[in-house]
Amino acid sequence: MQLLSSSLCGTEGCRIVASHARYGDITMLLPGIAVFSILASLSGINLFLREKRLDLLINVTLITALPAEGFLVGYQAFRIHTPCVFCLLVFTVFVILGVMRIAGGHKEVISGFAGFIITFSLFYLVLPAANNCDCIRNGRLILFYSEVCEHCEAVKKLCRDCDLQVNQVPAKEHGGFLKAMNINEVPVLFVNDGTEKRILIGEARIKKYLLYIDSNKKMSEWMSEVFSSSAHASTCKIGKPCED
């Protein structure tokens, strides 16, 4: 599915979480596959060998995985405020496996749940800095849009018709940045005017602002054309015949 530019989870939450991973969702999928492969292999072998060393390795794997899940769940809950269904299903599987191990007499797995609670709580107590959005540094006008939003399409059409230089950014790739500012709707226009910043939400407000910019732009172009024209163009010298 990665080779086909697809994903196992197609929800908005999964896409947002994947956009926050340094190298995409593959960086989370590969460790997950590795952990489940280790657990499956050790459990399968242990069905026949029944060795304490294998039980210890299984427990250590679970104890390590649970705090890692605490980080991922905490990140979704307190950083981007968007649940990833696939991530939560994986977390549920780890919880079930952990409970089964504890029920089987492996009490040390309780420390894994303790690690999960600590990691999850730290995300609540020490909230990381708000999401950075490098896109707002690259241009004066930045439009956050959604592909399924008809109002966004109307704004984009106006930008094309008026030939306005507007950086268009998919909102789903910066959901955390928008949610950090308590913005839950699109379209959103971010105006980066030096020391003055503006955020306009909704088709009507954005169109009104863009039309204002377009009218000023045309006036500026007209004034520039008037004052930059040649001093001798379309004129006649006093007392002499006109020359072409």
C-alpha cells in the first residue's frame, strides 16, 4: 500500500498523525510490524519449549511497547487533538496482550502499564510547543483548504481569476497547527503582513479581502503605467507640428 501511495487507515486523524511523523507513517508501521513479529515468533516457539527466558523476552517487549503507546496516544490527545483510529486499535491490541500476560501470572507486565500512565500523564502536564508551520513563512498570503470543500474551491477560483499570488496548502497536512489556534473550519486565509498578521475564516470574508487586494493591485498597476510612460509619448511641442 505504501508503494501505491495508499494507507491502511484512510481517516482524517490517521492522515494528520502521519503528516507529523518525520518520514511519514512508514516510520510507525515498521516498528509496529517488528514488535508484533517478535511477539508472534517468541510466543509460537514458547508453545513448544516453555522456557522462562522466552517468557522474559515477551514480557520485556510488552513492557517496552506500552510506554511507547503512551507517547503516541498522548500526542494525539494533547498535541494534535485528533484520534488516529488505526493507532488506537494497535494500542487496544497491546492492552489485551498485556492483560492476558498478567492474568497468566506475569505480574511484571504491570510495570508496562505504569510506564504508559506516566508517559501519557507527562504529555498532559508538560504540553509541547505548538505545532510549527513552515508554510506561513513562504509568502504573504497562505490559503488552507480542503479538497472536499466547495467554499475552498470558490476561493481558489477567485485567486486564479484575479491572478493573485496565494500559496495554497492542504489543511489536513497542518491540522495540528490550525487546531492549536482553535480553528476547525476551512477555508482559512493567513495574511503575513510583516509585523501585522491576520487570519480570515470563511469564503465570504476571504473573498472580500482578496477583492480588496485585487482592486488596489489594479490601481497600483494603472498608476505605475501612467507615471512610467515616456514623457514625449502622445504629445506635441508647442508651436511646432506634431511628430509621430
